[in-house]
Amino acid sequence: MPHISALLAYDILLNIGREKELIWKQELRASTAIYFFLRYPVIAFQIFNVYATEYATPEVSTYYRGY
């Protein structure tokens, strides 16, 4: 799964300037709330996913990955 994390990191770095202008500097609207609810849980899940699969015991890792 490191490739997915790398792709997500690349996407974040690529779009941070636009996100800062279009999301963080604007007033809170329905569209910004939707953006927050869709964007940041994905990032939190990826961080959890990397740590859960890296530091889990082999039995848990095998079960978590599904093979």
C-alpha cells in the first residue's frame, strides 16, 4: 500500500496552493464542509492503514490485508 500513500502525498503537495486559496481562505459554506468531510477522513485512513499494516503482528497483518 505504500504506492497509494505516495500518490495521496503527491496529490496533497500538488494541490496545496489551490486548496489554501479556495478552501482555507474562504468563509465556511456547504461546499467547503463537503470538501472537509470527503478529503480529510481519507488522509486519516491512509495514515492509519500504513501504521496498522507496518507494525501489526503477522497474523493481524495477514487478516487485515485479506490474504
